[in-house]
Amino acid sequence: MSANVKDLKFTKEHEWVKTEGEIAIIGISDYAQKELGDVVYVELPAVGDSIEKGDACANIESVKAVSDIYSPVTGEIVEVNEFLAGKPETINKDPYGAGWVFKIRMDDSGELNTLMNAAAYEEYLKGILEEK
Amino acid sequence: MKKTKPNKAHHILNGKMIEFVGWELPVQYADSGLNEEHIAVRTAGGLFDVSHMGEVFFRGPQALDAVQYLTCNNAAKLVPGKIQYSGLMTENGCFVDDLLVHMINEKEYLLVVNAANTDKDFKHMKEKAGHFDVEIKNESDDYTQIAVQGPKAEQLLSQFTDTDLTAIKYYHFTFGKVRKLDCLISRTGYTGEDGFEIYFKADEKNSANLFLELAEKGKPLGIIPTGLGARDTLRLEASMPLYGNDIDDSHTVLEADLEWILKLKKGDFLGKEALEKQKEQGITRKRIGFEVTGKGIARHEYPVYVDGKQYGIVNSGTFAPFLKKAVGMTYLPLDKCQPGTEFEIGIRDRKVSARVVEMPFYKREK
């Protein structure tokens, strides 16, 4: 898959979400992958796991740091990106496409309403950069 | 926050600045990043601003006696121009710090210590060696220190000096000019590669300019500015201990597996009695190197489990960028220290298997 950034929603923790019906596909933003640096290990949730919104359900590690991925929605994990186990650097190369992390069947798609759209996320990043 | 004298150069070179033990230093540079910087040092070279390190001079008729009393290695073996890795000892034979002892002449020694410990070390030295006829002076603020590390370090530095660098052997130094600056040039480093460390007195402008010029001339050779992130992964990949992580004031020289810097026969020194006793009785734990054989990366302070029970913590741990595997150092019970022995590390909510391996993890080809 390859996502058009304009169609994505974002969290303050720099996850992105793409929806396909009741399925939410989740990854980390381009800003997040750059901050993290070269990804060397990804710990994925198990298919079938029940996840609450806000749960840390995956970990992405670069040489310098570990980053939790928090699920932006409540539901059940239906698919994980196994490809990342052998090629974790895919997250750096294609964060909005082949670097997706997991898919979740949402209990309540209304939870998505609290997320930022692409334009709002861009503003949010500007704020972060100005603070630095 | 204190600034090293080359500080401005890091801003010009897009360094990502952080606070490290009170100093503003680059953790990495925006144009490269930790991984690229690490690999550059292994394959070509890297430039490090290490001006935060401490320089303490011992001058006087009893300079050697004072150094001998404070440290565990035998400084009497030094000759002018030679350097020794050693430990500044507590009375228990543990580390106040680890350091490099440079013999300048019979009445003058330079001790280079860790930035985080400089003030503590200096106080300790004055207190414990006050009865010797020696002047102990902390000149850290006067000195800029730049490290040029990697297989092409000599090629780069030789463009800046008339000093014959090929004549400086490993763990030796000489005095010479680098550009117009009077320098102490040593063949030492903290990366596991060949390379040099230069020490000089200069103002901010000249310090930054030399760093920038080294970066510029280094570029065609593949030598790039390198931050603290890669400094840590490089030293760990080369199995060099870091004070505060792998050695400290609660582990002895023997436990730290650094017996090669312990010379019990050299005469009296701080910690000798305790260490003699421990050597006689034997140690019960030892610093070892490990590889993570399960999935994940062991990091500083993750719990270490032996036979299912927590024994200690990961002292240092990272993903080693050149070897491309997760390695680290910890202390294990003596009967669990043989290479091949399996134990576990707590990585978040899982126990992941790890195996004791020989150190160094990485050794350069000579």
C-alpha cells in the first residue's frame, strides 16, 4: 500500500492512521522516523490482541532510542507488518507506505475524530520546531 | 550549560545539541546521524570535540610518587612521551575514575579524566595526595581537545602538521604544531580505531576554526564530524568501559576484569590492601560482554536474570552499528562468566536470552 499523506490522520505522538472501512492502518510519521534515526528493530503486537486506545502496542528501536507506538483507537489487531522484522529500515525509507506497522479492526471509528488531519499536524510540527 | 571552545563549529555544522554532564555538545549532526557517523569512523574517520574531558597536571619533585599513590597501574614504567591507561582508586579498590596518565618528564605528568568526574577527581587527588611535594592543578578550562579517529586519521592530520605522525606509536605522544597551535598530539582514542587526540590552549575562535577546517579537509576522505551518540556506540562495540555505566565506585578493578592495569607489586597505593585481599580470596562477580540472542536490544539499566532471578542490570547495551547486532556489558556471578553461558535480560515485559561472548566485540584489523 502507499498512502497519500493528505488522507491520513495524525496523533500528537506522531503515529499516522489510514482508514479502510472499519480497519485502521497505523504507522509512524516521517518526522518521527527522522527523529528516531535508523530503525534497527521493530517489536510487533500479535494478531488477535485486544488493544485499548492509548495502549503502547509496538516498539520501534533505533540505535539511540526506543519508541513506543500507541494505538490511536480501540479494537483488535488483525494484521501486522511481518516484513519489518527482516527489513526494519523500511520505516525510514517509506514511513507512509511499506513501513506501516499494524492494522486494527476499530470498535468505534468515532475515536478518530480527536486526531489531527494532515494540515493540522503540519501546524503542530511547526510548533514543535519553533520550540526547539 | 558550559560550552566547549569549538562550540560554534557544531552549530555551523548542524549539530543536534544536547546537554551532557553540564556541557552543550552534539549528540549527532543533522547531515549524517548516529549510524552514518559510526560507520564513517570504522571505514574512514570521524572528528570529535572532546574538550569537556578534564586535564589535571601533577608538577613537582614527587609528581610520580603522587600518581603512583593515587592510581593502580605502575606509572614508574612510563618514559617521557608514553601514556598509560589506569584507574584512580578508592580505598576499597574501586574506581573514582578511569584515566590516561601521560608522562611529560620526571617532574610533570598529565592526567586526563572524565568530564563528569573532573571536579570530584581533582578534590580526591588534592585530599589524598596532599602530603606529597607536588602541585596538582586542574587546567581543564584552558584546554581544547579534538579527537581524529579512524583508518584515515593520520592522512587527515598530517595535512595540518609538520610533526612526523608515523613516528608516534600507539599510546605515545609528542609536542608539535597543528596549524599555528602548540599541541600535545597523542595516538589514543575511545573508538577502537587508530587515531589521534590533540590538546591545545586556544580561544573559541581558533578552536572552532580548527574543527571546521578539519571537517572541510576531512570531507573528501570520508571523515565527518561525529557526535556523542556514535562516541558511545563506538566505544561499546570496541568493549571499552564507560565510567558510571561499566565501572564505578562499587566495583573493584578485579571485578571489572581490568587486572591488566592493576600492579600490586609496585609499592603502596590507595586500594592496594583491599585489592590484595580480594585477589587472595577471589572475586564472586565479573564484568562480561554479551550478545542478545533473542529478539530485542538490551539497554542501560534493563534487568539481568540469572537462573530466573534478577541478578543485576545491563551496564551498557546498544545495537552495535558496525557488527549489526545487539551487544552489551554486565556483571555476572563468576561461575556464569564463561563464553557461551546463557542468561536472560528483561526487555520491557519479556525475558530475552543473551549469551556471554569474548570481548572485544570488535577489533580492528592491523
